[in-house]
Amino acid sequence: MFRVASRIAARPVAAAASAAALRVAQPVFAAPAFAAVRHASRLSAAAKEELDDELSNERVMPQLPEGWTVQHKKGESRFTMTKKHGDEQLSIICQLQVLDPEVAERRANGDAADAVEHFPFTLHIVRGGKCLDFSLTHADGELVIDGMTHYESAAVAQDDSAEGEVRKERHYQGPTFAELNSGFVDAIVDYLEARGVNDDLSTFVAQYSYAIEQQEYENWLRAVADFTA
Amino acid sequence: MFRVASRIAARPVAAAASAAALRVAQPVFAAPAFAAVRHASRLSAAAKEELDDELSNERVMPQLPEGWTVQHKKGESRFTMTKKHGDEQLSIICQLQVLDPEVAERRANGDAADAVEHFPFTLHIVRGGKCLDFSLTHADGELVIDGMTHYESAAVAQDDSAEGEVRKERHYQGPTFAELNSGFVDAIVDYLEARGVNDDLSTFVAQYSYAIEQQEYENWLRAVADFTA
Amino acid sequence: MFRVASRIAARPVAAAASAAALRVAQPVFAAPAFAAVRHASRLSAAAKEELDDELSNERVMPQLPEGWTVQHKKGESRFTMTKKHGDEQLSIICQLQVLDPEVAERRANGDAADAVEHFPFTLHIVRGGKCLDFSLTHADGELVIDGMTHYESAAVAQDDSAEGEVRKERHYQGPTFAELNSGFVDAIVDYLEARGVNDDLSTFVAQYSYAIEQQEYENWLRAVADFTA
């Protein structure tokens, strides 16, 4: 069986100029049923091999900033953090990003333009049943504020069902931060800093994202090996 | 306490070449609890100052085109308009757009390429229990038709729950307008014009969007001042 | 009544430099009620004319690859395919893509950069109550693997309600394919090939998408002609 160039292409976006393509080599003379068994085993073995490779690397968990606890449910692409601050309850939700496959490939090829990774996350500050909802991002080692929404009802802010998400999209999202005056923005930055929401925290968010990604990747390899055994 | 350059960065998109970053100045020696109180008050005061500033500006509400009524619920980032036309019921839903923070920053910096603002909205024409659903945009002073969907059931077209939105995404969306022949498009334009759906209407949609945005921004400033008091 | 240039513009995206615009000619002296009737009839007639045009073209349905069955419900922008493979149940869901209007216009104007069409689809392989979920795309005549997710519960993987979609977004999506080593990717390619998931299958998906699009466009023309009669 001769295999021609076999590589994975980026998922093309609508405006994509070209799509690198995956050439699927044709099995030449194996009977289908036999081939199915053989290939299944081959994928299972390949997944196990990758898993052994991954498990041989040392794992370092980042250090949790003081006052915070962190929760992650196996199988999920998100984790949450919580902290008390006086009469306020702070919580963070970080959803691991799925890279656009095209960007991923450019990055894998060393295209510098896509080198900066971004870790967007949400911070809720709940006080007296109301909620400030911050859209934040860790990028280039620093914390960036993207937006700030106010909810009269913390329950509405924290409802992450599909219906809840739709309701939140229809809620006023707050002003465009780029248009705010810098004195006001400084006051917001200080407000967050006083709650320990700063570069160090967002650096942890980024590092913990990597750690979760790694754990989930290993679970995935195990599951693929089992499924295709 | 020395503050270094503190500015807000655009929310980075996956392909973004660089992210302007917000440097969070570190408070140097304040005790945390004391700092929290002080900073909270400072943000509350800054929000009140912004609010006073906004309230000192004269407000002009745009004039509603004849035959239409308009509805907006406080706290929501959308408004609706309705009108009778013979045996037809027309309704418009306009959702305020959240600018991509990166585009917002380029625009704030005077980048001409992003200078044109767009106001997408939906028009439903209901007749005999069925519905034509138009995707429209106001841009550069003019009305643009983006798409036109037909629903056998107006109730399905107007179900804007999360489940309803998913069902609509799976409904045939209608042809790509750029591929339609111009005579047919002219007939659609005339059909809309006969119902008062034209440049004047979409200009109102854009102006009313600004007015709503302003109202909601003021409410937001009030809420932020209260929350952080 | 003099009509000036009347053409349809692309729906502008936020970053769009300019929006080609639709100029809506103003009717000069027709009474509104009369105009409404006249224009309605004109649109209905124009839709019928387009329909006759479309129906005069010969229609060729692509040939279904062996072992698969295909299902499409009238009015929907998606179709599904199913196949048994040993103790596995394979199913494909293909959602017709709505072109970004701006891309559509560039393409209609012959802009080569947007010439490649992409047909993303999902493949579920269910076995023993669990599920492998592949994100695939047909582009440039070839099958491309975008992603591969594992679900402990096939019921979760196949729940396409709004709540189900949100739950799936929060499930670990699997690794970035561009970062996997090529030997492992080859094993995945072979695994799919052994199940008849290859260039030929994805070519069918693309061709069937065109056929469904055409059928739905004709139904849409019929519905528009009726609605505006």
C-alpha cells in the first residue's frame, strides 16, 4: 500500500483564499471488512502511542493566586474560579478556545502574525443580588478589559442555559471601551486590581487553560483508543 | 502611587496580529481592605462624573416615520417597530451591535477603513399566517437588502426563544442576493418601497439606535455608580 | 418613473471598508394603496418568471455512494445521511452555508480569492452508546478533517436542540489537528477511509448541497409568488 502526501488542512473560512487539502490515500486491494478491523486497530494503537508520549512529559500545575478556588469537570472545555471579597462574590468562567483550523495551521507553520494567543474569560462580581459582568482577555502577558455589563439580577447574569444566553445577548452590553475616557477606565482598572483581578490572575487563567487542555487531550486519546479498539 | 500608561485594548480576534494591552498599575503599599473601599468609591465617583457630563448634552430624538410605532424596554439592546399595511402586519427588530473591540479601537484612532457604521435589522411582513423575513442593513445612508426568507408559519418566524432561533437557522434562508438578476431585485425593492421600507426608514433605525444606546449608557453609568458605591 | 442604478449590496461586516449600496428609487406620484397592489403583483410576476426560468433547466441528481441513505425535509437548509458499518451507526449532518453577503458579492464579481467553495459537515460514528464526532469539510475536490470530538454519550452528541448545542460547545472539542503528528493523522484518515468516508463521499455532499439548494430556491420562488400575489 503506497501512501501519497497525507496532511491535514485548515478548516476554510468563507473568505479563505485557498484550502490546503488532505489527500486520502486509497487502499488498493484489501477487502472492506478486513480493512475496517485492521484500520480500527491501527488508530487505537496510534492513539495509545500518542498517550504514552504525552504521559512521559513532566506536568507542572500553575500556582493558584491567593483567595481563589478553581473547579473543572472532566470532559468540559471550561473551568470556573471563585473568591469572596467582603460582601461580594467573585466568579470567573473560562471557556477554552477552539482555534480556527486555518489560523492553527498558519501558527503551526510559524506565521508570526498569529503568534499571540488570547484567553478570553468572564468575571462576575455579585453584590446585593446584582451583578457586574466583565469580559476580559489575557494576551501578551497582560490583562485586557473588553467590556462591562450590569445586571439588575445576578440570577439572569449567571443563567448559562441556551435561553439564558439568548436573554443576555439582548441585554444592554455596556459601552464600547475604546470610546471611554482614560480617567474613567483607570478607575475601573483600580477597582479590579483591588479585587486581585490583574495580570497575575490572568496569567494563571492562561496557564491553567493549558493544563486543562493537556488533561483533556490525554482523556481524549484514551477514549479514542477505547472506541476504535 | 505611580501610574504608567493605562489604556484599554481591543478584544483580540483569533487572527489578530497584535493586541494593544492594558497595563494594570500595581498599588504599592495600600492595605487590601482599605484599598477596596477607596477604589470602589473612586469608580462610583468617576461613573457619576461621566453621567453628569452625558446629561449636560442636549438630546434630540429622531422623528418616527409615519404609520410606525416604536417600542424599547429599558435595559434591552434591541427595539422593535410595528405598522399595519392593508391586511399585512409589518414589524422590525433592531439589535444594537456590539463592536468588535479591535475594530472599535481602530475606529477610535481614526482608521478610515472602519469608518462606515452598519445597522442590521430584521423586517417581518406577516400576511395570512405566513411570513416574509427580510435581513436589512442601513449603511452609508442607504438601505441594503441582505436576504429574504419565507416561513409557512409566522409563529415560527417570530419565535425568538433559543430553540426558535436554532429552528430558524435550519430553515432555508433564501438565495444569495448577489446572484439574483437585477430585474427581480428591483421588484423586491419596489415591494418594500410601497410599504415605506426605504432609505428614510433605515435612517430612522440608525438614529434611533444611537438614541437608545445613549439612554442605556446613561442607565449603565447610574447602575455602575450605585453598584460600586 | 425613472429608476437610477439599482443594485444589491453585500451585507457589510463590521470591518468592511465600504458597502456597495442599494439605491431605492422613489415612486413619484402613485397613490400608496394603488402602488402597493401594483408592486405586489409585479414582485409575484417576477418570482414566477424566475421560477419558469429555473424549471426549464435540466436537473441532475448526484449518485448516492453505496451503503448510504439520504434524508432531506422540505424547507430545511440541512440534510442527513446514514449508513451501517458492522456494529457502528454512521450519520452525517450537512447544513447549507449562508454566504456572507460581502463574500458573495466579491465572488459574483469574479474575485478569485473567494473562488473556492467549502462544504462543512458533521459525521457521527456511534458504537456501544458512545460517539466519535468528526468536523469535516469538502473543499477543492477533497475531504478535509477539521476536528474530532469524543462523547461518552451518543445521546448528548446527537441532541441538536438549543440546549444540546450549548452543552456540546462546553464539551472538550478535541485537539487542534494542525498540531497533531502526521502518523496519527494518517491512522485517522485510514479509519475514515475504511468506512467509505473519503473524497468521493464529500464530493457527493457538495453536489447534493447544490441539488437541495436548487430545490429550496424553487420552493422559495413559488412561496414568494404566492405571498405577494
